[in-house]
Amino acid sequence: MDVEKSISALNNPIRRRILEWLKDRSNFPPALPGHEDLEGVCVAYIQEKAKLSQSTISNYMGLLKQAGFVIAERHGQWTFYRRDEENIQAFLAAVRDELLKP
Amino acid sequence: MDVEKSISALNNPIRRRILEWLKDRSNFPPALPGHEDLEGVCVAYIQEKAKLSQSTISNYMGLLKQAGFVIAERHGQWTFYRRDEENIQAFLAAVRDELLKP
DNA sequence: TCCATAAATCTAAATATCTCGATATTGAAC
DNA sequence: GTTCAATATCGAGATATTTAGATTTATGGA
């Protein structure tokens, strides 16, 4: 749990928004045919919603992944991103421990 | 509770360290004579511990104050900074609400 | 194999943050 | 009022982040 890297990843309103969107798969278009079982979302869908360039979103998702907030799963040409709930909770616990008085 | 500003203020290891130091007044030299009743810490003490310039620390404390993490109280020539526990808890609650699934 | 599509990486310009030294402000003491 | 000490603010150079377009890589299909 690298708090430094995680806070840095959160220090951007669109990256935080993406994490919120990913709470609910229905914030995005339906899964591509043959991928209905995956809860992840492909980069193109995120890009469309965030209205930023493909390279920027790819970069953002890389930062969120390195911070441990999302898990990337490649299926064919697509990379599906989904939240890493466990790591998100671990981050919150770490920040709480660091910020709160004993 | 401006999460944006707060995360930005936390996005620096030394500012986070200062918030930790401020948990315990005994991390700093004893209060100046006549100020024993104040739990706050003056800028010079923080500067000495952080080993950064006076202007940098003054700037940092301003950011932490604007973010709501500390309260500044001026007494004579000194500004005493102390943690704002209530706001810190409010920030943690806000981040938890934003990050955690419903 | 060759082409099309999705995503990642590279490059670079614009902007923001960090950090300092210098200067200004504030308040105390003489 | 003058001077001194503590803090705040200003200005600037160094560094980091943001973001896009161009290129590259990976994969699937004709």
C-alpha cells in the first residue's frame, strides 16, 4: 500500500470520477458481445464518458492501476478495467491510520 | 469540505508528516513562556523539524489551513498551528463516501 | 499474410507545483 | 517612533503533471 502513489493518483478530479463511474457497470454502454460475464469496462467506453483523448485515458488507467485502485484484465484486443475493492479499502484504512490520532 | 483542495494539500509527504507531528505536542520543543496553555505549535518549530525554508513552511501551513486540516491562532508575533480534528474526520468521511461503493 | 481495431507508449507544449531568497507585514519592546 | 523577531507574501527557477497527437504494439479476422 503506497499511500504516496495512491494520493497522487487521486489528486485529479477526472480520475476520481472514473473510480466513481466504475462503481456501477451500468454507467457505461452494455458489454460487448461475448464479454457479458466481465464486469470490467474497456478504455474506449471510459474515454467516451470522460471526453478526453485515448492516450490520456490510457495513461490515467495506468496510474489508477499502479496505485492499486483498479484491476486490468486483457481479453483479446480489449483491456477491461474494474475497481479493486479490497485495495480501495486498504487505502482508506491506511489514510485513516495516518491522519487520525491514535 | 472541498475534497479537491484537501487531497491536493495531502499530496506532499512533508505536509502529511507535519500533520502527523501535530498529533502530539511533545514532538516539538516546549511551549514558549506564557503560551503553555496553547497546544498549537509555532512556524519556527515546524520549520526546524521539517528542515525546509521559513517561506516554504509558511506556505505549507497556509495550504493545510485552507484545506481545513489545521487551525491557525495568532498570539502576538507567533502563529500557532494545531490540527482541526473535526475537519480531518469530515475529510475522511467524504473520501470514504466518494471512494466506497454504496 | 494483410488489414483493422484497441490500447499502450512516445514526444512535446502548456500548466501547475515546489522551493527558495528577498521583501513586506505584524506586533512587542524599548 | 525605531528596532527586532516571527510570519506572510512575492518573484522566479527547477521540476512535475496534464494532455494531446503521432507512433507502436497486440490481437482478431478476411
